Amino acid sequence: MNYPVPMSQPVANDPWQQQRELNQLLQAAKTGAIVGATGAAAVNLHKLRADQTDWPSALKQTAKAGLAAGAATAAATAVGRLFVRNPALSLLASVATGTAVMYAITAKSKESHDE
């Protein structure tokens, strides 16, 4: 008779496993930051060409977007990995987490911009 095997968790005290997990999250954050910054840079280039912004503002907005996307991607990756055995739930958890992080970051940014 086959009994279900619980999902094996890495040993919490294994420093190599902890380092690998940290490296994966840092890689996810880096990838998210690159994608977010390149998207923001493209939008800001259009704004620069239309004289809707200046270089310092464009650079600042691009950097902020990259940092926000990197943080959201790392958080989404961390949460998604908790549900590795259920791809649909992993995707849903990742999207919800990434959205929540971006919402929180942009809400603070919007509040400071409105003042």
C-alpha cells in the first residue's frame, strides 16, 4: 500500500540550503528589477521625447520602478515556492503576493506624491 509522503522540507540548520534559497531569491529580485526598470525606462523615454518629463525625474522613476518590481518579484517567488507541489496554487499565491507588494509600494508613493 502506498501512503502519501509528506513534502520533504530542507533541514532548517543546513547553511548550504539556506544559502541556495537566498541566492534564488536574490536572483529573482535581480530579474524583477531588470524587467521593471526596462519597462519604466521605455515609458520614460516616450515621456522625454514628448517633453512630459526631464532626465532627473525619468531616472528617479525608472529606479523606483525597478526597485519595486524587484521586491515584488522576490516576495512572489518566496511565497510561490511554499506551494511547489501545487502549480495552480503556487501561481495564484505568487500573483496575489506580487500584487499586494506592488500595491503597498505604490500606495506609499502615491500618498507622498499627493502631498
